[in-house]
Amino acid sequence: MTDTTTYFTTLSALLTERGMPRARAEALVQELGAYAAEAGSPGEVEFGPVEELAARLTERADAGSTGTEDGPGDGADSWTWTADALKEQRLLEHFGAQGWEAQRLDRLGRFVCRRDRDRPMRWSYRREAVSHRQRAEHTERLAPEGWELFGVWGPFAYYKRPEAAVTGPASQLTHPPASPRRSVYIAPWIYVWVAVSLLLVLAVAWYGLPGVDTWTGAPLGVALVGLAAGGFLGFRIRKSTAAPATPRPTEHPPAT
């Protein structure tokens, strides 16, 4: 059994050797040490062999150095998906529980993910509405808790954390579910709303507004419909962002 102090000293050295920034490695080791002290158990009991824990915590960096930018690397499955802003947080947590690590957002705003075939582990995610000026400070504030920024889309910053940082060996999956068949998770009402908005635009462009010239009314109608649609979607997204976190879903496919 490795002495607790030696365990975390070794972990800090291994994380640094594997490319993790020293400040982040020290903050993460400090948090893990506090967790083990509160549990009253040696680090090896709580988190497993120190070499394996260091490998899990730096798994993404190791995989990125052996594969291509878009590829999953050897021994890993890849999958790219997208969802509307109202449900993507729930889906990130759902698929994170199935071992999918979101590596980045592509230029279309899709989540590019990978999952290790031999040692899949659970991931946690969070989405933060933060301005460009405050993003670096916000990211630095979350780093001691193990959160890493992996993508930005519009006003949202997306963070991930391997559950090994909190639960140790319990984060590893023994029988992960099959890869999802779907890659698009957008609520049907959004398609309906877009279709209705387009019909309204066409109607205004064709008939014009009462008392307004047709060619003047068309751009005005487009603007009004756009403002209404944008305001409604903005309200729903803001409401979903402010909603409290929900418990982790089970490893069943999300409802369609």
C-alpha cells in the first residue's frame, strides 16, 4: 500500500510529466487529497493505483498526440452529434455517463466525441453563459475543480471533467451501451416554428401589411417575424440555462 503523502506527490509528478499544466495538476491533486482525507481512506483505496489514475486524468492529451485532429485515435470510437440548446445539457450528461468524451465543437457547433473501447469512463459536463472578456477568468476559476474548457458556441462556454477526478475507479464503465444511432437531437416543435415563421414571411411578402406598400411591408414583416422567433427562442434558452441541474440520467437511450 502506498503512503498517502507519497501517493499524491507521485500523482502530481506524473500529471506534470504527461503534459498537464503544473498549476492545474497541483490544484487537482490538492482537491483529490482533501477528498481522500475527508473519506478517511488512503489515496490508493479511494482512486486506485496512482499510475492508472494519472493515465485516466490525462487520457485526452495522450490520445490527441497519437491520432489526427478529427480522428478518435487507436482503440476508440468516434461520434459527432448536435442538439438544440434546450436539451443539449441533458444529453451531454446522458452521453457522458455512457463514456463519451466531447473533445471539441466543430465549425457547425456539433459535439465531436470519442469513447475508449478498452477503458471507457464517465464524463461530467456543464454549460456556462459567460462573456468573451470573462471567459478566461471563469475558466481559471473552474480549473481547480477539474473542469476543462473544450468549446465555445455563441454566448455559451462548454466544460468537461472526468469523473475519475471525483469518484476514482468507480468512474470506469464495465459494459457501456452501444454507440447511438442518431446524430441529431432537435425538438420537432422547432421545425414547426421555423416552418410557421417562413409561411408568415411569405404571406407578408405576398400580401403586404394593411396600409403599407407591399414592397415596404415585406422587409418589415420579415423583421417582425424574425424578432418574434428570436425573442421566443432566446427566452426558452435563457430559461433552460437558469434551470437547476437535474440528477444524472440512467444509461438508457434518451426519449425521442
